[in-house]
Amino acid sequence: MKNDITFKELKKSGYTDKTISQEIQVNLIAKIKAKEPVFEGLWGYEDSVVPQLKKAILAGHHINLLGLRGQAKTRIARSMVNLLDEYMPIVKGSEINDSPFQPISKYARDLIAELSDETPISWVHRSNRFFEKLATPDVNVSDLIGDIDPIKAATLKLPYSDERVLHYGMILRANRSIFVLNELPDLQARIQVSLFNILQEGDIQIRGFQLRMPLDIQFVFTANPEDYTNRGSIVTPLKDRIGSQIFTHYPKTIALAKQITEQEAQVSAEDKAQIQIPDLAKNLLEEVAFAARDSEYVDAKSGVSARLTISAMENLVAAAKLRLIESEAQKTTIRLLDFMSIIPSITGKIELVYEGEQEGADYVAKILIDKAVMVQFESIFPRISKLEKEGIKTPYTDLIKWFNKNQLELNYTDTDEEFYKKLNSITPLTTVVEENASELNEEDKNFCKELVLWALTISKKLDKSENSTAYTFDSADVRQLFRN
């Protein structure tokens, strides 16, 4: 916390007054020259969004981040705070962060006229120079711009024609700061109109007052393309005043998606120490989101948020933690069986089209998990043929025959020792994994064993049934006999 000084002392210190645009540009250039990351934690945007952001900042533009939900739009906006100076001097007592060099409020102008170089100066930390507002239909002009304050008028015994009776709205209080307006299309058109002059001319109109207040604000807007048809739109003159519109996107690779989930998922150090997550399990989790984005049951215009895999990872860990509690074991490993616990994370994060609604959210979630399983399975193992010629042996023939005489029950609550003892007892299953995934570590090999069983059931070569505590795998032919 910096101590208050006088205007005279500020001048002697050599402080240079800059607009917020100049300030952000100077700090951006310094970071680029020092080879420092400008926007940390934005995985997958290094060659797409980040270069556009840098150019927009260097151009001095207001920015509109346009993208589907869960594409880090708000995170980008918040990270811009790191491009501000650590402290900024203001006229002490100013409600709108008046610069002593260019005061714009009546309060600051009068104080400097009275005290000149002895005007007290206080400092504002950059963390207090970020303002964020979610645009909702109930937001009005008074909230954003301001209104006449009758209580202030009565207390100060001033007429309503006096500028000092004004109550400044959120945007005015964000002078010399970053102001983020989330979900801009949700803002009513008449409220969007009130932003025109602020963005361009610097005029403020409050209840008949037309004030010349050249506000110095870095605006960042966010919008979802879906909103343009569902709830509203950005009026054309306002869109015209926003210098750069930058499109965001979902991670394009599993590796990038894993980095985002790892960064954002709330998993304690204690849980990480007790719960082993095979790399293949992490890949499968991301494949579920990729499958959802390509699914005919899911509304593509709505998008599938990155929060799906973040929540799903937290649910996976919670399932394993519950097993530790119930089995009184010290450690456990995430299993494919545990993926049934992520269904609530999927159903709450996807918007279904009509066909998806007809099938049901839980059913669609299971289809997405199955699709992800097949994608991962086929990246490691030979494809399972739909039709096989009589007497022709496939990589899975011995395993399928094993189930003609045997049955396997896998319980959620089994300890790792019990669980993998059952899987390792199936010799043909171990053979299939060793022949195709010998380079993987032990945890991934064990996960592969479940993967093979799951893929065979999806391909209808085996049958599986489930109850609240276990999955049972057996021969598809035997099951068919019982059904008949």
C-alpha cells in the first residue's frame, strides 16, 4: 500500500500520465520484449486468440470476445489486469478515479483549482481497477451510467440542476480501469444505445445533464453467438464502435484439453496423493467432450463447455474417494467403471436437440461415453469386425470364448487388489493387452483391460448388465439364449 502524497510530490517523482490504452500497451510491449507470457493459462490460444489480442491492444481497441460457452472469454478479460501498472495516482476522494493531470469531475476540478500543487493524491492498486458486470435484462441506464440522487440533493441542499447531485453509475466509476460487460446481447437494445457516446465521443447524458466527461476506459465485451438468435443481439451502431471482435474456440487436441482440465479441476493435494489417474483415463475424459461436440443428439450451436470435463474430473475423483472411504483402503486408481459417475456432469452441461430429448439425457450421456471408449480403443487395439467368417480367428476370439464358460463381476467398491485380481485372472485378456499395449505403464495396461471389455460389449461381442454396485460381463450368446 503506497502512502498518500501531494500533487507537487507526484510531479517531482517523474510520474508520466498515460491513458489506460497507453498504459496497457507499454506493459504489453515490456512483457513481449522480456519473453514473458502475456496471458497465462490460456492453453491452445497461443497461435490463434492471443496474437489477435496483442494486436487489438496495440491498436488501442475496445474488444469483443465472441465464442461459445466455456471458451475462457471471462478468463481472458480478467487476465488483462496484469497489464496495468501496479498503482495508479488519483485525486484523493474522487469517485471516478480522476487523474490530477486531467480531472474530469466537478469535485476534482474544484479541489485542484483550490489547492493546486497541494492537492492530496492517493493510490489505487490494479486489482481495484477491474469492473465486471453481467448483462441481464433487468440492467438499466442508472446502473451503468448514473442517475440523480435525491438524498444527496437534500443532504447538500442543492437543486437538481447542480452536477453534484449526480450518482455515478458503474461505468463512470470504472474510469481509468478495465470494464467487462459479459453476455452483451442480453443487454436490452435501449441500454446498449446509452453506451454509444461513452465509446466514441466521451459525452455523458444523465437525466437531462449532458456532461463532457472524456472517460478513459478499456472496454472488453463478451458474447455467445447462440444469444444472437435466442435472446437478443448487439445493435449495429454499438458493434461498429467496438474496434476488434475476436473469436474464441474449444481446444483442438486432447493434449490441450487435458492441460485445461488439469489446471481448472479442484482436486486437493491429499486426493492426488491417494488417487492414481491413468493417463488413458484422462484422455478418455476429454474424448467424451469431443464426442459431445460432434454428436447428433447435442445442440452444436449451444456448444459443449470446457466445464464439462472439469466437473467430470472432479466427479471421477469423488467416486474414487468414496471407494477409499467405504473400503478403508489407503490408495486407489481411477477405473473405467468410475466413468458412470460423470453422467451428472454430462447431463448438466449439454443442450439436447429434439432427438436427444426423446432418447433422454442419461441415455445420451452413456452413448457419448461409449463413443469415447471406441475412439480410444481403436487408437490402441485392432478394430473389432462386425461380421466374422466361420472358423477365422480374430485377436479377440479366445477372449470371447472365455466368456462362453465364465462370467466376470466388477464392483465399484472392490479394492484395487481385488479389482485387478479379477481382471488378471482372464488370461486371454492379458494376452490381448500385452500384444497391443506392451509399451504402456501398469496403470494404463490395467485401464486397457477394462477398455477391451467395454469395447466388446459396445460391439455386441459380449454382454454386460449393471446394478447399483457392479457391472457383470458374460457371453452375448448365452444372454441371447435366456432372452429367447
